[in-house]
Amino acid sequence: MRRALSYIWWPLLFGLAVTATYAGIVVDHAIIVFNVTYILLAIAIALLERAMPHETAWLENDGQVVPDIAHTLLNKGVAQVIIVTFAFMGLAEYVASSEGGLWPVQWPLALQVVLGLVLAEIGLYWKHRLAHEWPPLWRFHAVHHSVTRLWFLNTGRFHFVDTLSGLAVGMPLILFLGAPKDVMIMVSAITAFIGILTHANVEMRCGILNYVFNTPELHRWHHSKVLAEGNRNYGENLMLFDQLFGTFFHSPRRPPADIGIQHPMPATFVEQLKVPFSRVPL
């Protein structure tokens, strides 16, 4: 029974969350519905982590709950709400209403969302890859990879510079092509849903979906201390560019439970914000 359920959780939770967000668009309350859906998804994952954990050891307190929450509030609350909701959505309305837009607004919304995900992934993939392979960017991204367990609460544990650079490369292309607000909302929502699902400490088997989406099975390898495993699976939502550029990694072996980075990370939120600007090796 447990094994059968492990194949159901990811598509079920993802499908329900996306459907709810679309319903919010239909009733013209997309942002409110998205926020409620995200909270309910987080609660569902939290319960499943206790009932069907992937790694029992990851249920133990790592002493990082407060920094994880602080990073999440800073990133989700300030960067994403202000920049995405107000700046991006406002600009989306302006560009979409202007003449000569290149976006295929005549397509069904589902196809427009798929196109938006693929185009956003171009910048997201290369930014993420560069954050691993270029030391100046790695110093900020290391804050996220310093976690010693994966669970829903450290989904938003990113240095704010890391978050801002991701926003700068993820949405501009589809914005300036004239994607309408509904597409922007759906792409942003899917990114949020996949993000929290990839960090879920829940026994999930995704099968063929691993070759399309970023899943918990793939993302656990991405957090490996072994560079041949960790410097792989850079896709934010889709595995398209990992497949194209040879960075896709999926093994029948069990991903390592011992995750993190080679150098120590300060324990407090404020020090974690400061450490990328210091000379401390990361």
C-alpha cells in the first residue's frame, strides 16, 4: 500500500494545486486562491512527511527552523510578492495590451503556460548552473545547499541575492513577449508548487515524470555532497535543458541522506546573509 501511494502523491498534489490556481483565475481571485492553495499544500506535505517520510533521519531538528522561516519570509514575502505581483503583473498587463506583441494569445491557456515554462526555464537553468559553477554566485547559492535535511520548511531558504538574480532571469523574456497576466500567474504558481514538492521529505516515486519535471527524486541528488551528483539536475521546473546539455542525473541507487556543503555555514539568519560578502570559504 505504501509503495502504491508513493506513486500517487506527486501527481495528485501537483494536479490539485494547479487546478485550484486555475479556478482562482476563472473567478478573478487568482492571487488569493494561490496563497491559500500554497498554504494547504504545505500543510499536506508536512503531514505526509510524518506519515510517509523518505528519510526518517530528516525528521530530526537541525536547529535551522528559525533561519529557514526568516529566509522564506524575506524571499517569498518581499521579493516575490512585491516584484512578481506588483511589478511583473503590472508590466504584463501593459505589454499584453500594447500592439505588436509576439505572444500567441490565441492559443489555449494550457499551451501558453507550457510555452511560458519552457521560455522561463532558459534563464532559470543557466542561472542555476552558473550558481554552482561560478564561485562568486555559489557563495550566495551555498546558503540553500547548506541544509543537512530536505523538508518543506527549507524550500524558501535562499539568500535574497540568489532569489533576486533568479527573478531577473526567469520572467523577463515572457514578459517582454507580451504574455498575459494569467500566464504569468500560472507559471509563477507552478514554480512555487514544484519548488515545495521537490523539497518534500515524503516517499514519492515519480516514474516517467522524472524525465519531464523537477521532482523530489531528482532534487535529492542535486543536494548530494558528491559534485558528480550534486552539479546536476539544474532545472527549476522542467528537465528539458538538463536533458539537452547532459546535466540530467537519475540513478536506481538511493540518494544520499548525508547532504550539505563542504564548509560550515553560520547558524544564524543574519550571519547567513552576511557570509557571502566575507572571505570565509564556502
